[in-house]
Amino acid sequence: MNKKRRVIFWSTAISDLLVGRGSVGGINVQLYLWAKTFNENGWDVYSFDLSDVFEKEGIHFIKDKDTQGLTMISYWPFAFRTLKKTAPDIVILRGGKNRNAYPIAVCCRMLGIKCVYMGGSDVDLDFDASSLSERINKYLFARGIKMIPYMVAQNSFQADRMQLFGKDKIVIIPNIWSDTICSEANKQFDPGYFIWVANTRPLKRPEWVIELARRNPLSRFVMIGGNSDNRVFAECQAADKELANLSFLGPKDFSEADSYFGRAKAFLCTSEFEGFPNTFLQAWCRSVPVLSTVNPNNLITDNNLGDVCLSPDDFDRQIKRYENDNEYVDCKIEAIKRYFSKGHSPSQAYDKLIKLTQ
């Protein structure tokens, strides 16, 4: 009988999602979907938890032993023992600025294990740093990236950055999605509002949405976001009290935040930069157009999935059009339905990743 293949997702992000620990971001959802896809294709799937050893939804969780607190010297034997004991065929890392990528990559090479790096945000491969500790972490992360042979980019920008490291085994795979994780539509608000979901960091520019609510008093705006910056979060709270047409709901867990997409007229992305936001997929899986400052792989413009808006004035013009031109919006909805049926299939993404590592 052939031994089942094994994969390790080297992160605690999946367990954080499954046990409801901390805020949920793109890395949590995407690694969970990838883990389930490998599991459905007959793999034994492993990942990490901060405090326990357990199995849930077919994923085996290894106790992390607070590895973030370990020194770099003590992390090497931890990584080596874990890989030796688990004996995976593939190790998958995602995201940036993780100094542990270096010992993991070295140990994988020593043990003949295939190692894959998945890009997250477009700034993950940006190595500018101000403090000494940041420079050390980014230096070690860069050393790890140089040793990892297989690269998965979310968009062409990330692929170009990876090529600067001399990489040639690169595949572009946008974020994947499954309808099985879509929540039922939240009935708190009547249909037709514009929704914004992000952490309240300055780079997400929630103040643009507040300005749009002021300019469009007859339109409804719903904002969801955790407190990542006290000043910005307080400004959102103040706007909620000031503007009758804006509801700032604060932090919500993934399932609850997801439920608000179902009754939206459009999703607003006002970020300075992104990789490939899960929020786009949460919108498109419900045929909701996206109005966005970022356009990964030119998908929005090439497939008519919404509109690119580079300033508050651009957003303002499009919001007025979405409120008054139903035929225009209906064309977007039909285009999204055609695109989404094939654009983010987990099975197709899995086939691309396996082909990359062969």
C-alpha cells in the first residue's frame, strides 16, 4: 500500500481560524482553503497550533511550543526535528518578514523536502526596514527566500519581484475560494448598501469611505474593521455617530463579516496596496462588483468585474452611477458570474501547484 503524501503549512494561521483565536485575515482563510484542497486530494495535512496537539477537519496540528519566542539558534533543531518526524513531501510558507523562513528552507534542503513560498501582500518582498531588529528579520527572511526553489505569486507584480531573486520556478495563482465557506446574507440592513471591510490601518484609507458618505447622503455605507490604529478606529467611530447613512460595525469574526457581502450593491477597496484580497472573492462569489484602488493582474478591467477608482472623486462618480444606472450594474453582475465560475477554482490551483513542484 502506497504511503499517503504529506504537506505541512508552516503557520498557526489555520488553527487560529478554526479555534477562533485573534483576528482573521487573508492568510488564515487562504491557508485553510489550501489545506482542505490538499486533504480532498488524498494528502495528510499538517499545520501548527500555539498550545495544543489535535486534529480538526482532517488537519493534524503540531504544538508550536511558542516558536516565536525561541532564539534563532534554538529554532534550527526545532525545525529539523519537526521535519524529520513528520517527513512531509512538501512544506508551504506564506507571507513576509518571517526570519524562520531561513532555517526552515535550510532544513528542507538538508532533508530533501520540497519547499514552496506563497506570496501574500505586495509588500512581503519589500526589504526596507528602520530598526535593527527589523533589518535582521528581513535579512534572514531574504536568505530563506533565496533558498526556496518554488514560488507562488498572486499577481504579476509579485512574480516580477520573485524573479529579482533569480527564481524561475514561479506560477501565478490568485487567491482561491469555495462557496462552502460563504455565510448567509445578514438581514440587519436593507439591500443596496456599499460595503468596506478591512483593518483600520492608515494604508487602508477608511477616511475615503467617510468622505463618500458625506458626499452621498442618500446612499448607505457599511464599514467593518478591527482596531489596528487607535486614531483611525476612533475616527470611524465618530463618523458612525455623525453620519446617519454610515454604519461602522467595528471588528467582526470572519463568518459574520462575510455575511454582510450578500446584500451589498458594491464592495469598496480603498487600500494603498494589496496582494489579492479575499474581500474581492467574498464579493464576486455573490456577484457583487468591486470598486477598487488596486487591480491585481488587471482582472477588474479585463473581465468587467467592477471599476478601478484612484481617488475619492473617482469613487464618488462611480457610486452615483451605480445608484442610478441599473443596466450598467447588471452588465457587471453578469460578467462576474461568467468569470467566477472558473477564475478561482481550488482544484485548478492545486493542479498548477503540483505541476510546479514536479
